[in-house]
Amino acid sequence: MRNTLVILAGLSFLSGFFYSCEKEEGEGGDGSIVGKVYKIIDDGDIYCNSNIDGDADVLKNLMNTISENNAVLNKMYGKKTLTSAQMDSLTSLRDHYTRVMNRMFRFGKDTIVGCDEDVFIIYGDHEYGYDDKARTSYDGTYRFDYLNDGNYKIFAYNDNVDGKSATVFDVKVDGGQVYGGDFYINDGKNANLCGVVGYMEAFASKGSEYLPGVDQRIYIRAENSLTSDDCRVNNNGFYVIPKLKPNTVYYVWSVTEPEKNEGLYPNVKKFMTGDAGTIVAGPILQSDVN
């Protein structure tokens, strides 16, 4: 009996000894996490991914989507109550438009190396604060050394137009060096904005149908702003405007001349941008050109 108790006591001691040797996340090991930081200083212009002239199906699909989307939006901004079916239709159209936009258009983001930026690390799974931070070197590299094996979170902050947000990576250290990932962080008022792509048609006095309003001028103004901006319609009839505020109502308009020398009139439409980094459908504008 005494021998049994001695053995059990010995096993209990060894179990406690080995448990105490298990190292938690933190410093004291041979592991390391490395990666790079890049700063997005400007969302850049909106570029077309494909040849619109040679992709008739995509163009037709896009135009149908814009038309249907505008039909629903006109009811919304006309202060008419939308039915559940109409709201579902609007959601579906926006999702479809996003897929079309991703195929046809993209932001040409301007990035630079993120030197002298802070990257933070959390040991384990706790959710508050951080345990250490590293400063990136001249080429944007961050590094955390002497880590025990385990799970870590690393994060860096974005400087958005509407405040700061964090980009977070989960990283597992299992001996040696692991690559934590590349951070692309927004920096400044020109990053993490929105864009709009719409279509304009022009009816020439000597013509018989609406044609793409090539080189016509388009104006745009945020709902609560007193200043406006403008752009030109491109060779395919699209007006493309980047650097818009997210989730903001805008007015967009062209000038029409129904009768020659009888005065110019604005053709005003209304739309709303989406979340930061998205390209939304702009209203179809029409103009008479004499």
C-alpha cells in the first residue's frame, strides 16, 4: 500500500513538473514572425479590366443592371415605400453589379513601402490591449523574435477618412521563422474611398437615336456640399469618378439643350455610394445636343 502511494505521489509530481515546463505564448523561445507593411496613399483612378468594345455581352449585362438598379432607386428617392420584393431586387442588383464591376473595373491603388510604422502583437487569445510592438525598417519589414510556440495575433492600423481601423492576422509559431503576412494599410484622406461608373447617352439634333455621349461633361456634388466637381465621358459613353466618400448621397447631372438656342437645363439624378473601396452603379444620364 505504501509503495502504491509513493508511486502515485511520484507520478503526480512528474505530471506537475512537465506541465510547468510547457511554455505559454510570449518571449523566451526560438520562433519569430516577419512580414512587410505597405501604405496605400491613394485609391488611384478606376481602370477597365477588359476591352469593352470587344465584350458586347458584358457591356449589355452592365447596361441592363444599371437600368434596373436606377428604376428601383427612382422609387426609393421618390419617397415611395418599397415592398420587400423591391428591396430584395435592389439587393440582388447591387450584388450582381458588384460582380460585373469586379470583372470590368478596378482601382489602381498607389502604394509605397511602409517604413517606420507600428505593428502590434498579442500573445495567445486575449482580446484587449497588446503585448508588444515592432517598428518597421526602411524597407517596410517588421519582425518579432524570441517567441515560444503557440498562437499569436498581429495587427496594424489603417488611417481612414472616417477614423482608424485595424487589419488583423492570426499567426501560429511552431519553431523557427514564420511569415506573418503583408499589411496593406490605408494612409490619408485619399485612401479607402469609393467610385462610381455610370453611362451617358446623347441625342444629336440630326440623329435618330441616343448614342454614347462621348466627351460630354458630367457634374457631381455630395448632397450636403456646396461645391461640385466634374469629369468627361469616355469613348465608350461611361463617366468614371473615383475618390468619393463612402455611404454618401450624391447628385450627378449633365446639361441638355432640348431646343437650339432655347436655353440649357440640368438633367439631375441621385445615387448613393457603398462601403469603402467599392465601385457603384451610377445613373444613366441623357442629353439633347444641338
